[in-house]
Amino acid sequence: MKAMVCTETGKVSLEQVELDPPRAGEIRVKLGATGVCHSDLSVINGVLPLPPPIVLGHEGAGVVEELGDGVSSLSVGDHVVLSFVPACGRCNDCRKLRPVYCTAGAPDGKMLDGTSRVHLGDRELGVMQFLGCMAEYAVVPETSAVKIDPSIPMDKAALVGCGVMTGVGAAINTARVTPGSSCAVFGCGGVGLSVIQGCRLAGADRIIAVDVLDNKLAMARSFGATDTINGSDGLAVMKIIELTGGGADYAFEAVGVAALMEQTYNSIRRGGTATLVGAGPITESFSVNALLGSLSGKKLQGSLYGDANPHADFPRLLDLYRHGKLDLDGMVTNTYSIDDAKQAFVDLEKGINARGVIVY
């Protein structure tokens, strides 16, 4: 089968690889679509330190084709969206309905049992986040597959597996945006646009989008932003404070840049909430004033995967899509074949798409 492989840091190629059958507790999925996410690019450039060689892809949807021993929750022919956190269902976080914090498996490119299913010749390959779904087929843990309505188009369903869940969930699950509030969103890529949609769904009165690309700001308005700021002049914080009369109630960083994280914190009012959604390099930090950190009453928090409970939240988001309340159609601005996946990454870096999607 064809798969996009990060062969070493900074290098990616389309390879013909072999896939083993699923083992106990695993399924084989024929992919219908895979979103091209900035996290895939972060694996390629080493920001996310997953060891190469590794099959990329963590935002996918497809059809179950084969079941491993003991699989009981799914059947051959089921349509599924893939979750990149295979929750065990037994640990403390799973019992508290915080499955995205489950540590059942180490994200080191291996499957839950510490072995590999993908081979390039006689060389074992890792897979990104237990999935490696930027490929024609993938073997994944049963717990990573969420059954969905087969009427949902695959290219739309795939987005819920990462970007849309991460963004909408950051607004609704993590920040708990309240009706009538003001929000600022730094970064209008696929995740940032999804944060904007989440703020809109939560009933925010004012949603301020910040980016350095005017085409991204135009996209932001189409997804619900009421105001846009081109942040290339470095004055975004001041402008947000002016627009809101003292700072936003909620602000979100959706890029993974330390300087923007600091701006996000500085753009909220006293008692406001700043939520960090983007994942930056482990070598970067930002500062919070030691006195004002307490006196301002501001809250600073991270959001992993939109604090999702995938088996409940994925169907809920797709139901919002079916009822016209969540725009997934507009999110897919370009589709690619697996043969054109390299171009999809070029377009991602240029900021051309809301989301590019590989369809099979």
C-alpha cells in the first residue's frame, strides 16, 4: 500500500509499504480521507519528537475491513473516525471521563503492545499516534475508532478526528465560553477556525480573529469572526483591548508560537481566561509577570485535543454538521490524492487552505 513516511527529520516521501494483519484488540481500516494537519508537519520538522522512520497521519476516517481477536464494539463495514488517543477505559483519567489524558500507550510510534505493523522491506516503521493514517490502509486500536453515520462524507468526517475537535472542544469543553462573551483567537488555520466556530456555537457576542495572512482573516469571517486583526504590525493586543474595552473574556492561541502565547495571555481582561491550543517546540517558553499574575486574576490553561471524550463528542459534532450548525464543508478548501501529498504540505506551509484533505 502507499503511505507518506517521514524517513528522517526534514524529509518525507511516498513509499510502498507492507501492513501486517490486526492483532488482538485491533482493526484494519481502509482510509477514505486523511486531513493534512500542522501536527504532521511538526513531526517532519522535529517539533513533535516522534522517531523516524514513521508513517504520518492522525486525522482520518474510513471503513473497517478486518477485525482482530476480541474486537466486539465494531463490525466489518462500519464507518469510523479515528482518535489519536486510544483510551484504555480503566485508568483514573478515563474513569473521570478525561480519556485524552490516558497514558495507556506511549506515543513513540509503536502500537499499544510496543510492536510495529508496518514494514518497508525488512525495516519496521513507526506510526503517528497509533494510527499512521496518511496511507491507504491502517491497523489501529479498537478504542481509537469511533463509529459514525455512513452518510457523512469521509473528507468532512476526517476533520473531526483532530482539527475540528481540538478547536471546537477548546472553546466549549476547555474554556467553557459563555453566551454574550468576547473572544480573541490567535491563528486562523484549521484549528483556529474551529475555535472560532466553537465560540460561535457557545454564543459569544464578539469573536476577534488574529492572523498575519489576509486570506486567513477572510476565512475567519466566513466561520463566525465579527472582527479581524492583521497582527503583522505587533499591535494585536492593544487593538483587542481597545475593541473590547479592557480585554477579551477568553483568548486562544492556535499556532504553537511562544510569543503568541504571551500575547494571548496579555489580551484578556482581569479575570479572563487564556487557553493554549497550539503545540510549540519544547525549547521555547514565555513569561508571565510575577506580580500581575496573581493580582489580575487571569487564568492560563492548556487544552489537549479539546478535552474530548471522542466516543461522545465525535458523533455530537457530526450531528451539528448534519443540522447545519457546524460548517465542515467550508473547512475543506482543497483535496489531494495520496500521490500529491507532498504538495498538500507545501500548501499547508503557505497557508492556502483552511484544511487540505487527502482522499483515497
